[in-house]
Amino acid sequence: MSVWIAVGVTALGCYAAKLLGLSVPQGMLEHPFVKRLVTLLPVALLAALTAQQTFGDGGSLLLDARAAGLGAAAVTLVLRAPFLVVIATAVLVTAAVRALGWGA
């Protein structure tokens, strides 16, 4: 029964967060600082999530095949390759590093 309580509390919390976002005055959303923050925040959160998932292992730093794949993806991004090419490059480099036994 406690699982359903947690589900209900989470659903109410999500609804309250949505309602809070809708109740922000329009003038506040037009402020240049808020516009800039809204533009940059998703990028920063995605970068942090990527770094944590690539280099994190509990409480320690881990460099393995995923780091090589991320590096290859960064190179293809700098070369302005299409998104699918970036993903394919990252996957292939990660697989190659693992196949060669250089990363776990």
C-alpha cells in the first residue's frame, strides 16, 4: 500500500509543479535574464547528466570505453557532422575500444 501512497504523492507533486509554472506572471517570463536561463538550463543539465553517466562510478572517477565514445562524439560535433553520424561514431568507437579490451 505504501507504494501507491508514494505514487499519489509524486503525481500531486508533479501537478503542483506544473500549476506553479503556469501561474508565473507573463512579465516575469519576458525578463531577459529568465529568457537566457531558460535557453541555457537544459543544455547544462544534459551536459551534467552525460558527464555523470560517462565518468561516474559511485563515488569515484571512471575512464573506460564510454569516455572514448564521448570523445569521438565531441570530435564529430566539432566537425559539424549530422546528429546520427555523431551517435553512430560514438557507438562504433565505444564498441571498438571494448572489443580491443582497452575499456570495461
